[in-house]
Amino acid sequence: MSKVDISLTIGGPQGGGIDTSSNMVSRAFAYAGYNVFSVREYHSNIKGRHSYTHMRVKQERPRSLRYPLDVLVALDSDTIFEHIEDVGENTKIIYDSSFEGSELSKARMITNDTAGRIRKTLEANGYSPDVTGSIKYMKDRGGIPIAIPFSKIVTSVVKEGTPSRYYNTLGSAITLAISGIDREFAEKAIRIIFASKEKVVPSNIDVVGAAYEFVEENKLNGIHLEKRESKERLLITGNDGSAIGKIMGGLRFQTYYPITPASDESTIIEEHENIKWLSEEHSKLAKGGIVVVQTEDELAAITMAIGAALTGVRSSTATSGPGFSLMAEAISFAGMDEVPLVVTLYQRGGPSTGLPTRNGQSDLLFALNTGHGEFPRIVLSSGDVEECVYDAIKALNYAQRYQLPVIHLIDKNLANTLDMVPNIDVDKVGVQNGVRVEENADFKRYSLDNEDGVSPMGVFGKNIFWMTGDEHDEQGHVTEDTEIRDRMMEKRFKKIKTAEKEIPLEERVELLGSKDADVTFVTWGSQKGPILDVIDDLAEEGIKANLLYLKMFEPFPTNFVRDVLTKARRVVNVESNMLGQASRVIEQHTGFEIKDSILKYNGRHMTEDEILRAVKNLIGAKEHMVVLQNGA
């Protein structure tokens, strides 16, 4: 049996059931024993404009996405226009036959600039600017159009209601049938997805049956995927992962003001605070529950979280760029008052409102420097869904141990990445508490009598201390004494030195791959997976490569990074921003200037194929910077 590696996209109107379709397809593949990896791309308007899920299915666990597609499922005509460049040899293009003849000029949900670009491509190559011309364009590129009479199939089994409500189920079932997935897995996915809407399950099952019969009658199922052993795994997103990690990490108070893509984390915590507890420790924690508060704005969110943290509970907030901007002053307060607080910062395309539902990694420098004045903070980043779980726990532990703000960076791409994660190992990261004191009449909250810079926290309501945004003495009283000011500043910054000594190097940076490499990639965040796949691709061509993967930017692993880069033969920085922000941080700490970069800032996810092409251009010395542009 040949190796399974299927790349597919399901596209349609925002709010038109794309999530349901992709959920059905991914679950069915998973039930059949295959591994699924996908990213959801969606427009920032509430309903109507183009949305799609880009998915990859493999026998082994996928780490990235790629083009060209093997299957394109168009649930509206806009999808055909938007993805004309994503097809290649033998790409199956599944679409409703009623779309034929639809004109680009009447595609009212495609913005004028995008429509103009698509029209220019079609007309320049001699094709008419309509679905018929687009299908011919894709066919001439090697695509295989498969026109499906959606209405006829649905109405043959569903006699009541609106047929179009079942089109997403039909499109998904056709995809699974053509891909060779047994019908039982498609039906199982339907029962799970519509578990809370039992009345619609039978009709959707009927549509699945009709789809499979149509594929069989028309001999469209050219392949049959072998049924594999299905192991117990979690099918979760980065948002899910961070929420699960916070719950497991003993979170007790979470605030948020609705903002994309951060809001999902808080709503997940709210829905699943009594998630299946995985240890005796967590069963005890479950008795307390978690308070989740949707506040009136981000100022309230951060200050409420600070107030909760001061009582001794594990507290956090989650936001994205614009909200994080509003939190800057309060984060500075948390730095001055040594508040153990976690801020999960979901990065998206800026500046200002920017690309509110698109990917970005342009908040790194802001996270490292947010807030006025100088104060210590820990800044860490996750690179895959599994890391989101464990990093969320670590962030809460870091905040408690070092009593400072911890900023956890998760890019939008990762937030909306669906991955199959092995069952979580509860013992891998435990709940670690900070230093506490019992009731003490002479309690000094900001005691200077410590070597590591970490003063013990008291018991709220028992130990008396003062909190202020001003400089203060050991009990918290306002002071401007020069000696105390110097000692307090030095005391606070001791924490970073302590963290640098205590936090294992592997939690801050990793060198993945051969130490003897022709090319050393440098990255952080969600590029981790695609680059690891590119390293394998290069190895097949006789080119050795490795990855310097950055996880923590403060405290920065200076010596290790400098040692790796100064010994590297060729260094290529890969980031989803315009300035190469991580490379700037590296140069600031090590003095090493990275000259070659692969950057992407159009808001779409990076794919394996485009990074591979870019690095080959760099190796060929054709250029020193490649800007990637894939994505609808």
C-alpha cells in the first residue's frame, strides 16, 4: 500500500457550515486510524465572505500543510475562484454542478481587489472570468473537475426543510467516499457532531448514504484507504490546548474581553472547567471551580486579573494585539507590585485592527517591551498544539515561582490549528506553588532579604501589606529614597537571573536535527512543524539541515544561541512578520546578524512547499530574503 498523504481544502461562505464540514471530515479520517492536521482560515466579517479549512491527512502525525491540493471541495462558487492557484496534477475539484456559468462579476462576497486579481489571472491566460473558465483553467493545470448535482442528491432523501442546509454534509461525505473512507466512519462523525441535535441526525445520515451511493454508481472512488488501528488521541486546537493547560495548571480566575482569536480560550474554559480530571490532585482542585469573567473592556480584564492574583489564586487573562495595547499600563503595575499573572497573547495581523482573523507574529518586540519603565517579565512562545497545553501550565508555574507577569505568545495560525495530540501526561508538568508565609505581624511583602529576588507572598486578609504603583519599601509604603529605590530595582531584576538558572535550557530553546548541518533554520511559533518537514525534504536531496527553535525570549538563552549560530554554516531565519523580529532579538543578545530570511506577512499560514522553494533560492544565492505569498 502506498504512503497516504492527502492535502485537501473545504471552502464556502463564512457562517455556512465550514467548521461542521471540516469537523466531519477530520473526525472520519481519525476514526479510520489516520492522523489529521488542519488550519482554519476565515474572513473578518461575521457572515458571507470566503472561509476555508486547509487539511492534511497522513499515516504518521502531520506537522504542516502543503500545496498543491489533492482535493478541493467548493461549497460555493466563490471557493472555485479563490483557489484557482491551489490545484495541480490530479487535484480532484468537487463542486455543485449548478455553479457552472456563475460569473466572477456577480460574486458579491469577493472583495473588488481580490476579484480584480483573479480576473487578471484568468483573462491573461485566455480564460473567461466565470466558473466555467476557472474550472477549465484548473483542468489545464492537471485538475480533475467532479461536478455533483447537490440539490438532486439531497432532495432524493430529504423531503422536508431546506435542501441547502445539508450541502456541507453532502460535500464532506462525497470527499470521504472519494478518498476511500468507510461509510461507517462518516456516520459515526455525524452522530458525534450532531449529538446535541438528535432530530437532525437521521436526515444527515441519509445524506451521507446518498453521497456514498452516488460516488459508487459513478465510479468516483478510485482508492480505498486501509482501515487502521485507531488509538485514543485528542483532536484539539491551540485554543483548546491552552485552555486545557490552564485548567490542569490550577487556574482559578480568568478574564477576557471578546477579541479574535483569543476569546475561544475563555469560552472553552467556561464550558469545560469540570473537564475530566486526570489526577487526584486535579480532582481536589475541581472543587473550587474556575471563575471566568467577560469584562467591559481590556482595562477591566487585566486589572481584575491582577486583583485576583493578589489574593493568592492562579489568575490569567487572554487577549490579542489591540487588547494587549490597552493592558500595557496595568502590566507595568503588575511588574512593580510583583504580581504572579499570566497574559496569553494571541498574535494576529496588525497594526491597529489590521487583519483581525489572520495570522501574525508581529507582537514579539511589543511583548518584550510593553509597559513603561523597567521591570522583569517572562516571555515564552508555543510552536504546536501539544506545546500549548504544557506551556500554559508552565506559564502559571513561572508566575507563581517568580512573582512577575508571564506573557505566553500563541500565533493565530496555531490558535486555529487542529491537531491530533496523544493523551496528556499529567505527571509531565505538575502544579508548582510559589513561596508563602503564614500569618506574621512583621510581614514584609517586598522583603529585600533574599538571594533570588523572590519575596514570600502572604495570606490575603491575614498578613498586612500595602500595594501601590509607586516605588515602595519592604512593606509597600511609598518611598522615593534613593537607596531603597536602587535596592528594589535590583531585587526585582534578580528574578530573571534566578529564572535563567532554574528553568531548564530545553524549556527555552532546542536544536532539532543534525548538529552537523549545511543549513540552520531559526524560528519560533507555528513555523516549527513546516520547517521540520522541510528538513526531511532536504535530507532526501542530500542537504543536511537543522532547526534552532526558540521557545523563551526572556530570559533569553544567549550562550546556547550564540554557540549554535557561530558554528553554523548558513543560517536562515523564518518568521511571520516583516521585520524579522526574532532575528533582531538574537542580534541584540548575541551580536550575531542573520543575513538570510524567509518571511510572510500576508496573514496566511506557511506551508511546507513554499518554505522548501524559498530555502532552495537562498541556497542558490539568488537572494537573501524571500517573502512568501501563498494563501487565499
